[in-house]
Amino acid sequence: MTIEAAIEEIKKFWNDEEELPFGLSDNSAHVERLEKEFGRALPEDLKKYVSSFAPSEDFYFLTAGNPTVMYGIDNLKYVQDGYNYDSSSKSELEDWDKGSFIFADEGADPILINMDAPEHGILRLEHGAGNWDYGDVVADDFAQFLLCSAALHHALSNFEEDGIVDDDNGFCLAKNAAKWYFPKMKKWAGDHYEIWCGVFENN
């Protein structure tokens, strides 16, 4: 699926009262900026996302925990404090992979693409683990990541007043949201279904 196709799919269910900020700006000038900052060409999927789909400002997708912050175009940059740079000592952090491009985070867990191996998909790494060896592949590409993120956001915000029910039956997605979300994700999330649905005991 292309990013364009993913956006069209999202528009079919997205609440019109909330602006969908992807694909509204021409950010092509930022591609050159980023390639200078990183000292390398951006992979094609990343280049397309940056130039045509990155939001103008930070945007928040709801999740079962901390929201996913999709960085606005000006926050897409080489220097990322706490990841590859320590602002207190004004020095680079050596344990960071210089090929990693962060475009979002979830509770400070960086969400990124490895520019040396973009075929490995979208990664979410665990911060606070002592190194960056722990994490998950959460999507095959930007298209799948955006579609799955938007679907979870929709499920949590547009069905029941409380999208999550945590009671004697466990930590569950609310009934009507679950009826919509889980079947969709079996199609959209593919091999990453457990990443997107496993937190809910009624999946």
C-alpha cells in the first residue's frame, strides 16, 4: 500500500471534526535540509513522507497508553535531544545509530526508520533500557504505520465515551470499538497484529 492509498483509507473513517494533518503541505525544501543534516540521501519512502505527508505541527494519535507524537516538519531533524544528543553536556551520544531517523515517539520511546536498512520497516525502541537494543518492528512502512495509528486513534475516540474498559474481564477495548477495530486490523496490521492489538485482552 502506498502512503497515498493509506491516507484515502483513513479518510473513509476519520472524524471530520478533527483535521487529518497529513498530506496538506509541500515540505520538499525540507528534504534538502535533512539530507544536509544527516550527510546522506534519504530513502525513498522517508523522502516521500517528509516532502508530502509530514504534518506542519506535532500531532497526537491516541493509544492504550502514552499518545504517539507525530513530529511536525520542523521537529524532523538530525539532533534529537536525549537520543543522539545530550544538551546538558552539549555532546553527541555515542550509543545512538547514526542511521536512525526519528519521526515520532510514544512516551519517549522513539519511533524511527533505519536509513541503512529501510526494508526492516518502522521500529519502536525502548528508552531507559540502558541501550537501544530493545524494541519492536511495528509496521512495514509509513503507509501501514499511519493507517494502523489512525485506526487505533479512531477506535479509542469515536465509539464509546470510554474507549477502554478495565474491569474483572481484564484490560479491554470497549465493545463497539472492538467490533470495528479488530477485524480491520487483521487486514491492515498483517504480521504486526499483536503489536497493535495484543494489549487488549478481548482481541
